[in-house]
Amino acid sequence: MTKRVKLEARSGFEMQAEVAEPAGDARAPGVVLVQEWWGVNDHVKDLTTRLAGEGFLVIAPDLYDGKTTKDPAEAGALMQALDTARAVDQIAGAVAWLKASPRCSGKVGVTGFCMGGAMSFAAACHVPGLSAVVPFYGVPVPEKVDYAKVTAPIQAHVAEHDAWVTVAKAKAIQDELASRSHPMELCVYDAQHAFVNDTRPEVYHPENAKLAWGRMVEFFRKHLA
């Protein structure tokens, strides 16, 4: 289960998020989980709870301020209307909230899916103090990010049969980072876009979803320890 919390974005405006805590009362690594273009819906809350079950303190910032949708056209409109700089501010606020939490060990990572994957890359570029970043099938608009600022290790997950987030686009980011002596682990799956989303049977791929999830958890455990 998640709980709703209020906090401040990096620039000071009020925002909301869903939080899930791991079992026990020991300190745990923190993870910011960034939503798909549908909003912070039940699926995002479920992912947040599942990741907390792996031993992380997890927060999912609500980039749409409470709005959710099941309609692709509306989701696309919400995503297009999203102020990227404001969203990065919200992610940075979530990172700060985790680091200030008595449950957090101090190490924080970011992951996200679809639109959240793109925002995870943006966070890697523009939110300092991250220890690991794991984007899922999302790439940012190139002119809105500066890969020269990346310091955290990145593990990216993309699908071969994704017409939007192509393997070529992900490899271009990998090459850009490599040119700056910053390697990025790239995991490619025989699947479609959003293959981790178990609420969408037309694209969900159980085997690859399990494999990708396990890789993410292992990556976070390694770099957030």
C-alpha cells in the first residue's frame, strides 16, 4: 500500500506524491519512481509498493497533480502539456524528501516508465546527488537535456518492437555517454513498448518484465548499497 504525502519541489512549490515503505524500521536505500503518461494511477502505485517490497523506500511524485486517465489521446495531451523543467523540479524535490527521511540510508536512485523513463534520463542530467538511474522505454527530447552533467550509473531498458522509443535512440544516448567516458548499460528485449505494464495485456510480456525488474533491483542494490 502507498500513502499520499505533501512535499516541496526543488524550487519551493507544493506537490504531492505516493510513498511506500519497506518492511521493518531499518534505514533503506531510496528510489524515486516516475509515472507513465497515464498519471499516478493504480499501476504506478502497485509498482511503488512492489519496489518497496524489494527493500527500498519509494516515492512516486505526482507530475500531473492528481490527474489520471485511461484514454491515450488525453494521456498524450497531458504529457505534451507537461513542463519538463517543472517535472525535474518535482523529481528533485522527491529526491530531497527521501534523503531527509529517517527511513532512508542516504543513497537515492531514480527509475521511470514510458514518459517516466524519459524523465529519468532528464533527472540523471539535471538532478545532482543521484547514485543510480534506471529508465524504462523512454528517451528525452535531446535539446532538453545535457548529458555532460550525468554522474550516476545508468541501466536503460528498451524493447525491440517499439516504434517510439527505438533501440537506435537508446544506443545514441549510450554512444553520447560513452564519448564522455560514462558507460551506460543497455538492456534490449524481444517485446513491445510498455512490456512491464501488467494492466495492458496487449503489450505485457511476463518473462521479459520479470527479467527487466530483476535487473533493475540488482542494479539498485549494487549502486545504492
